[in-house]
Amino acid sequence: MIDRTADTSPLDTYTLNMGPQHPSTHGVLRLKLTLRGERILAVDPVIGYGHRAHEKMAENRTYAQFFPNTSRQDYLSGLIYNVAWAEAVEKMANIAVPERALVARVILSEFNRITSHLLWVGAFLMDLGAATPFLYVFDEREAILGLLETVTGSRLTYATARFGGLSRDLDDDFPRRARAVLARLEGRWSEWEDLIEGNVIFLQRSQGIGTMTEAQCRAWGVTGPVLRASGVAYDIRKAEPYGAYPRFEFDIPTRPECDAYARYLVRIAEMKQSVRIIEQALDALPAGPILTEGSIGVKKRLKPPAGTFYHNVESARGAYGIVIVSEGGTEPWRAKFRTPSYANLAAMQDIMCNTMVADAVATLGSIDVVIPEIDR
Amino acid sequence: MSPAELVARLEAAGAVVPAPFEHAVGGMQEWRWVGPAHLVAAAQAARDGGYFLESMTCIDRLAAHQSFELLYTFNRYAPASRVAVRALVRQTDAVPSLSGVFPIAAWNEREAWEFFGVTFSGHPNLTWLLLPEDTTFQPLLKSFTAPPPSIYDDSMNPAPPAPEPAAKHE
């Protein structure tokens, strides 16, 4: 490869639009790339194509009426976001949650995390030109989505959480079905390792690509698997424990290489940790009610006390923060959603500079952005 | 630097002001009200203490205080602890930009500008981020309650021409 960084000849710069219609931007995203030859000099992300005013909607709906909006922010971590809204309001209003519901929320959230990472693996490999893994991971995703549909009624966007628990209980056969799905998944790891990690083209296109140091992560507020692939063991499930997570043993996988390959390895390892959490949770699932007796929110309007509250959870993409400002009424005064993809995409303005345009797709794909949660 | 140490540093620098109103807070280890002129120094102290800018929220308090509240939360990796810095800024005042301290603040401030109309001095590119480039209103203000005009709204379009009479079949 000829290094032209020292080239001072009067080559013009060229502005290339990546998007907004592009198969690899994972949503409607426009990246204005300023190129000199094939080297990217600057990246200007243009976002907002999917702005649907969720924060304004939150001010005009009661707390329970906002449940359907939660999954639409990040549709791949829809269940995690749904449960996070319930948890935030429960913290504000001091609503107790029964033990069974706490453990059930962990099981469902971890299944949701696995489906999100599975889709990412397929989409990332597809971006690099490998079409086969996409179908392989979707086969596993189908099994999990079918399982989640039997207990929540939905496959992608969920409205299953309520203030004080979940709206539907897990039936008695659920642990058997869940273990069957986990057993299926267990047989796949070595298959995918042979298919993907042994592939020299994949290694050449992901190792050393899209490097992000810890200092860059800190400057941009990057969280999630991207941060963990830069060597920082920061996971909200351990840093600010919530729900039933403190009861279960799991590791936080990190890698030191800071590149796209490291992010791939971290997500695979995270899926295995999620399986570990689900197995422990299924063993520890207690009997009992799934929703606090007399729980209000849907039938009777909830009026949390006034104040400013921050609730932080680990979504599949990173730290998801909900800021609710309540003035004591039935509707929030202000609800702000600190979404992980927002900071992760903003960091691209720094990371993509001085890289080759051929690696732009791999870099963007490796950070796993979901545009609707950026645009809200 | 622990949250208590960071807060002590802010207080020592004279950045902290008394709370303008009583408001309960949850989910934060420490929170202080800071004068807007001291925001950059507070952010630098947080950065030096190993914190990152986690979020920035603008809250419309025009009805009660004729001001916006800016809520910045800083967090760190280990041990995680959230420190919130809150500033009350009058509607017409410009706020010093934090984009020189934390680059992510450039996007947070653009969002506050386009949704509330808060101006930030020293911002490299204060323009629309999520909204269309020719938006003339600030949607998250409490005073904004009417839907914006739309090409799909008949009142904006000229009256359609009278329909042609049906052609007679021979």
C-alpha cells in the first residue's frame, strides 16, 4: 500500500456521500466523507432522518402510555429499553417488584441481548461481503424470538413490562423451552468459530481496522462492547447493578486490541456470558406473583413524586440512561434518553479520519449503531 | 478523584452557587448547581479527575424561572459514580461551550440549541443536528404545542383545479 500522507501535491479533496440510502449504514444515516484519493480526511455524520420526537411524546403521555415508545428507540434491545423505563419509574415512585418478576426480567433481557448481538454478527459479516453467516445467526434468532413471543406476545418491539413487574407470567413449561433454545445455541459457537474466525479475509478486513483508544472512548463518552474492546471493563450491570443482576455470576469480557476484530470477539464472548446468566436465572426462578398487587400505571394514572432521576442500564450497545424530570403530575415534565449509539457514532468523526475509504464500512459496522436510538 | 473530591474542587474554585429551587434528585452520587461562567472549568476538573461526559439535558423552566436548566452528568469507569452539574441560564444568555473539553458536547449543545434555542458561545458548528436544516421553531419548548405547517396540510396548498367532466363514450 502506498502511503500518501506526506503527499503535498495539489490533489483536490472529494466529498463522497455514504448514505442516506446505503445498505451498510444500518439505518438512515448520511456520512459526508471528505476524501483525498482513497484516504478519509474528515467525516461529517448527518443524522435526524428518523427523528420522531420521542422526548416530546414523553411529555405528552402518561408514564404508562409511554411503554410502546420505549422499544421503538432501539428496536434491537427493545425488551431491555422497555424494562429500563419500568425500572426508572419504579425507582422514582418507590414501587416494589416481586422476586419472580426481577428474575424473569433478567432472563428476558439477556435473551434480548443475545438476539441483538446475533443480528450484529450477521450484519457485520454481510457488510464485509460474507452472506452466509447472516442466515446462520438468523436461524438462532428465530428460535429465541419465538420463545420470547410465547411469553410476551411480541418478537421485536415489546410492551411487556409494567410498573411493579411484568404484564404476563412465564408459564411452567418456559424453563424447558428456554433450556432447549440455549442447548441449540451451545452447539453453534464452535461452528461459527470455524466459519468466521478462521477466515483469512475476515481477519484481514477487521484486524487493525477502526482502532479506538481508551482516551478517545473517554473523550466521546463511548460505552458498551466498543469500550470493552478497547480494554475497559465497564458494564453497567456490574458498575451500577440493577434488578436481579447482583445475584448472578458473570464476567465482563474485554480485549486489548481496540479494533473491529476485538469488538467481534467481545460480542461473541458477551453472548456466552448472557447464556451463563440465563442458566443461573432459570435455576433461581422463584414462584410467586409476577406483578405487584394493586400495581397502578395502566388503569390508574401514576403520579411519581417531583424530582430529577437518572436510571442507567446496559443495553446491547452500551450505557442507556433515562433522565426523568417530574413535577408531580401524571406526565413527565421532561424525559431525556441518553442512548449509547449517539456517542458511539459521534466518535466516528475522530476514528475514521486518516483511514481508507474501503475500511469505512467495516469501521462503521463494528461499532453497532442503531440509528433510531440516535434520532429518537 | 472521588465525587466528593471533585465537588470539593468545584467549591474551592468558587464555581458552586446555591440551589435556585428545591428539587429532589435520584441516581446521582453528588450534584451541585454551578454558575454558567464556571461550566468549562467544572468540565475540565471532571476530565482531569478521570470522568467522561455521560449526558447533557436541557430542561424548560421558562414558566417558573424564565431560564433553562442545563443538567450535565459526569461518570467514570471504576468505581462508577455519577456527578451532576446543573446550571440555570436565562433564555437570552449564551452558555460557554464544553466542546473544547469533551468533543461529544458539540453534538449535545447542537441538540439543545435546535430544540430549545439555547446559544453556546465558542461552539465550532452550532447548527441543526436532528431537525431539518430550515426549521424555524424550537420543538421542545413548552410553548410549542401546535403542529408545524406541513405540505400535507391543505391550508398550505392552493385549491385543486375543478375536476374535468367525464369524457363521453362514443
